[in-house]
Amino acid sequence: MGPGRADLLEGIRETGSIAAAGRRMDMSYKRAWTLVEELNATFDQPLVEVSRGGRAHGGARLSERGSEVLERYRRMQAASDMAIAADLDALAKNVATAASTDMSERK
């Protein structure tokens, strides 16, 4: 599970379609389907439930397990972002300082 797969799950939740979720991410339908199949095979229960039947009758939705996994992943992502925020800020300041110094030395 990673940010791209989480984004795909969110897209499926919001659109009700694997194809539409993939299009939102500039991803081919085949790639989106492959990722869904991998996710479903990885967890103890499918994360995405699919109903076949064509444009008017088919669709996809997150299962209860899919919603749980997505919510847990987003919480972990937010906690990780908070934990590293100060270090990222410090690094960003160092990069900006180094870039400014390099530019002034070139003049």
C-alpha cells in the first residue's frame, strides 16, 4: 500500500468506477485494474468490490475492509507528515540558503 494505491482507492470511492478513478490519475484502465487485483489479493478480504454489466450497470465500490484500509493508511500518512514536518522545514531552509549562496557566488 502506498500513496498511489490510496489515491486509486479514493478515486474508486468517489466515482464508483475503476476506469474513472484511473483516468483521474492519468492511468490506463489496465493498470488501474491490475492494481485493484493486486490490492484484493494482498489483503485478507477484497478492498474493491466489482459489479459487471457494462456502462449502465457495472461499477466498483470499496468494501468495508477497503474503507478501513484507506482510512488507516491516510491516518498513518498524516502522522508521518506531522512527525517529520520540523525536519523537512529545516532541510528546506538549508536548501534555500545553499541555493542563494550558490547564486550570489556566481555573480
